[in-house]
Amino acid sequence: MPSPSAEDTSVQQQERPVVRPTDQDEVAAAGSELFGGRAGRWARLGDGPLTPVRVVALTMIGMFALGMVQKIPCYEWAWFRGATSQYTHACYSDIPHLFLGRGFADGLIPYFDRLSGDMQYLEYPVLTGVFMQVASWLTLTPDSDPIQQREQMYWMVNAGMLMICAVIIAVCTARTHRRRPWDALLVALAPAFALTATINWDLLAVALTAGAMLMWSRGRVLAFGILIGLATAAKLYPVLLLGPLLVLCWRAGRWRAYGTALLGAAAAWLVVNLPVMLYAPEGWRKFYTFSQERPIDFGSFWLIITQRTGKPIDVETVNTASVVLMVLFCAGIAGLALTAARRPRFAQLAFLVVAAFILTNKVYSPQYVLWLIPLAVLARPRWRDFLIWQACEVMYFLGIWFYLAYTSGGDKHQGLPQEGYQLAIALHLLGTLYLCALVVRDILRPEKDPVRRDGSDDPSGGVLDGAPDAFVLAPDPRAAGQHQARAVTENQVEWGTARER
């Protein structure tokens, strides 16, 4: 059968019906009753002004605004009247405190100007430092105004910039899987997203990573690499996505695409970092030395061990053990990718490797959940499982602030004692492991994968979507061949033959 042209392929993809979660997900169907129930057979969705992507974007704006409302007690007074109140109201944010603590209020330049106190330089990656500096320039309150008003305005400016990042995340997630734009409602409605969005500046890296995932899904490998490089210049975790991509490109024989992405990532990272590396090397190194020297901190299973045993663990020992555990997890993920009867989807492996990093790290700040939310939606878009995980993360969000209220409240002891906080950490760990276990099951049993139920192969896979295997360690070669033949056949009939794009 002759292969259709690229133009025909695009038209065929657009003609395929959009997947409605209410038709496949019982929780989504039950939730739709709040808005009149699931869509009928004659409903014409996406023809009017409220397309799925626009609905997702508007929902994200609304939820982000609710997250800002949740910070009102701190914005009005709790950030400025001692430590305990911002914990009892669960509205803490690093942003206003670092405006003064990292020299932005005094006009200091990150990485170049030395700070007073224990932290001599800004301890964030360069692109995040640029983001923080731009926000300080946009904070137009005069220096003569009270510092409280300037901190409030700095937080508000950052919140506005982070809201733009949040909308980008939602839109990119909605567009990554062409036929499943409604899945991005999980991102927009995620309670942990709204609660943690303005704690720190993580949304910048998450937005760049979401954009990179979109670019890869469209076969734009160089754009993917550039965005991953920029994301890594804002936060370290996005570089981890190059690992599972290496394994998948190895299995599919797409070495050229991977090389292009890798070179694009390295070049983008260097463009951002090289000027600071050359002219302010001590300031540039601070993020990396701080990450190495940082002791066991909140949210990690390492903290549970030290609190339960009463014995501190040397930082170097924890660093080494964390690296070893991460390497073991990554080896397991690579083995899974190369031995699964059907090649896993990119989003599945990306979620697993970032989750492994979070689970083995010596610190888990509550906003780190933002790293996982878009990847979780692309990896397993099931409302029940997603909400179970989100419930665990919300409990951890409350647990860390109430624990800090307990430890900083003196003799009042208002909040959560140590044992309660350990339970909150355990809930976070178990919730993440639960979602990881489901993703692994979907890889081993593709018929359980919600994304593949309609015959799709890897909608976010770009050049990997429908590509035949070039190297595989499948335990049953016949099973692998059957799965691959079905994927290639569907790809030829409905999307066109696999090709380098």
C-alpha cells in the first residue's frame, strides 16, 4: 500500500476523534456530573471559542489564582511577623524572604556580588538567577518604601511571571498528545500544583521541560534539545530526561535524532552558563557546591532514618549512597526499556527517572512535586490514580508546615510532632511509588496503558512513534515482533510510515 504524504498524515491525525476522558474514565465521568454530565453523541467539541486547550488554560489561570488566594494570610502579615504564623497558615514562600536575603533589595547582581552572611552567593542555577533578577527589576516600588511593601511587590511580580509559566505548562501538556488534550485538565486542577506554585521558582524549569516534551512529540529534535538545555540551566532535573531518551533511541536505532538533541542541549546550557562561568566562577559554582554540602533535609527517607535511629549520617555517605541508588534505579529503568515486549513510551520512562531522583534524593521540598505533575499526566492519565497521588502530596504539603510550626513554636508545640511528620513523608513516598508501580505495569502490559487503548504507539514519542525496533532484549522475541508489527501496521494505515522527522 503506498504511503501517504506528510500533508495527508497531518490531516488524518486531525480527523481522528479527540479522546474524551468521560468516555474512558469513571472518575472523570462522575466528576462531569457537576457540569451537566458527559458529552452526548451529538456534541460538537472544539468548534466554538472554548476549545479544549483554551479551557485548560483558563482552568489553570483560575486554579493558580486560588493558590495565590491561599497565600493571602502570609502576604498581608505572616511573612513579616515571626516564623510560626506562616507555617500554621501553610502559606510559606521563599520568594519574599530571598528578595532581602539574596541581595535583590540592595541592587546586588547575582553570582557577581558577594552576599553578607553564611550564603556568600546565590545558590540557584544561572537561568533561575536571571529570572529572579528580572523580577527584581520589574519590582518598581521605590527604595524608600518599607521593605515589607517591596517584598510584597516582589512576590506579586514573581507570581505573575510564574502564572505565565503555569499556563505554558498546561498548554504544552494539552498539545503533546494530539488526541488527548483533555488530559491536561489533570495538570490544571492538581491541588498540589496550586498550593506549591509560588513557593519557589521551579515552574520556570517545568515550563521549559513541558515545551521540550511538546517539541519532541512533533519531531523537532533540535528544539527539544535547546529547551532541555535551557531547563537544565534553570534546574538540574531536566537533564535526566536525556537518559531514557538515549535508551529508547538505542532500541529504535534513532541515533541521529538523539545526537542532535544532545548537541542542542549542551549548546543551550553553555550559552547561558559560560558567561557566568568565565567572569564569576565562584558565584557560578555555588549551586553545585551547595548541593553537595547540603545535609539531610526535609522530606527524604534519609531524614526518617536519622530521626528514628537518632544517629546522624555523614553528608558524603549520603551523597554516595544517593548516587548509587539512583544509578541502580536508572539501570533498572534501562533494563525495563530494553526488555519490555513493546517499547515503552517516552513519557513513561521520563516520569520514572525523575521520580527515582526524587525518591533517592536527600531533600524533598514540597514544590518538587511540580516536576512530576506534567510527566505523570503524560505517563498515566487516569483520574483515580492521579488523585490518590495528589492526596498524598497534599498531606505532605500540610505535614511539613505543621511540623515546622511545631518545632519553631517554642513551648506552645502547635502543629505536628516528629512522628506525624514522618508519617507525612511516608505518604509522599508511598504515593509516588504507587504511581511508579502503575506505570511499570503499563509498560509490561501495554493493554493496561490508557494512552495505547485506541491503538496509538507513542503520541509523545516524535521520531520514536511507530518506529521499528533496531535493538531489543525482549524475553519473548515473538511477542515483541507481534506488538511491533501491530504498531507499524496501524502507523501505516492511519498516520503514514515511520520516518525521520
